[in-house]
Amino acid sequence: MTDRQVALDQALKQIEKQFGKGSIMKLGEHSDQNVSTVSSGSLAIDVALGVGGYPRGRIIEIYGPESSGKTTVALHAIAEVQTQGGTAAFIDAEHALDPTYAKNLGVNIDELLLSQPDTGEQALEIAEALVRSGAVDILVIDSVAALVPRAEIEGEMGDAHVGLQARLMSQALRKLSGAINKSKTIAVFINQIREKVGVMFGNPETTPGGRALKFYSTVRLEVRRAEQLKQGTEVIGNKTKVKVVKIKWLLHSAWQKWISCMEKEFLAKANY
């Protein structure tokens, strides 16, 4: 054994002694771990995600226009978790959750943990406490846009609070991401859509709360209402489109299928 190897072994032992076993390891020792997932409640979404549902220990962002079905998508996931005997929590920052509607979607409202916080800081502190308990399987925050910083609530109408919410989200996600991964909690952030001012070319739509959530999210789903479902002249529902905007984790088979499709596309263009 070389001096470099001896020094490395000593460093690894010191790290494990100081920070605990498993704090550092070789990637190949855990490369074959299966992705633990929970169904989204929609077979189409599960297939589109490529891993059979939402991965545990990850952050999910569901965003879209108003009345597009974002909360409905999240409530279906809660119902699936409860069906498997898991614990679900819902932080209702918008103060708009309809318990009757949730029950009709299959949610056990008697067992659903609900919080309706007054400020964004309070909401995220409650979220952190629930995640660190290690006893919550899915946590839904509805919505990021409604996480109003305390300074804004205590201030006057019309006061400028530039970047407060973005800083709040950035700090919260830095603290939460590691705890979410360790506790294997599925953290679902519902978000709204805003439009950038003065955009002449490209998509003017953006999501509030800064860029942090985009970076920390393993999965980002865009939900839009496609058309109304009618029975005669009566509107009985909405047809919804869900687009997988981002996913960091794909099964090997799904990745291979994607590579195969890309290869065919490249060959077709080359032959042309």
C-alpha cells in the first residue's frame, strides 16, 4: 500500500468518525440502488416520469396557470401515499384548500396534517420540522407565490420588497434539501405563473420565488388546462395537459429508449 493510499484511508476513517458512517463512500458501492418511488395517482404521469412516480427524498415543483389542476395533481399523490399507509402533510399558504373536494379525490382528510401559516417564514419552518421528524412521506406546499415574507406582511401597502421572497426560498431550500433526502420525504412545491415585463421575444412566463426552486427540483411538471369537459351545456370537468419540464433521474431502460430515439433521429437527418 502506497503512502498516498494510507493517507487516504486515514482521512476516510477520520471523516466517518467525525461525521458518521456513510458520510463518504465510493460511488460504485451504491450505484445499483433502486429508485424508491410513489405513484403520482396518474398512470400517464408515472410513465412520462420514467421511474413510475415521484422519487422519494426529492423536491418536486408543479406549476401552471390558475385553475389548471395543480392542486388536484398534488392531492392525487397524497391519496396514493395514504393508500400505502404513509403520512401526508399539506401546508396551505393560500388558505384555499377545499376538504370536500380533497375527500372526493380519495384523500383521507381525517389523517391529513394541515397547516395554514401566517407568513412564509412560518410555513417553511413548519415544513422543516415535519421533514426532520422523518415521519412524513409526502409534504405539499401550496403555493410558493403565497409564501409572503414577514417583512412584507408587517409593512405598508405599496412598500417595495425587492428579492425578499427569492432570498427566503433560496435559504429554505439550502436547509431543506439535505433533510429531505435523508428522511425520504417527497416535497411538492406548487407554484404559479407570472409574466416578465417588456419581453418581446421568447416565452415571457416565469415562476415566482426566484431561481432556487428550479435548481433544487428533481422533477418539474407544467400543468395546463387543455379544454373543458361538458355534458350537454354543463361543464363537468377539465382536460389537463402535464408536461415533464425537468427530471434528473431516469431509469436505465428509459434512458436507453431516449438514446435510441435520438439515434434514429440523427440517422434520418444524416440520410436526408
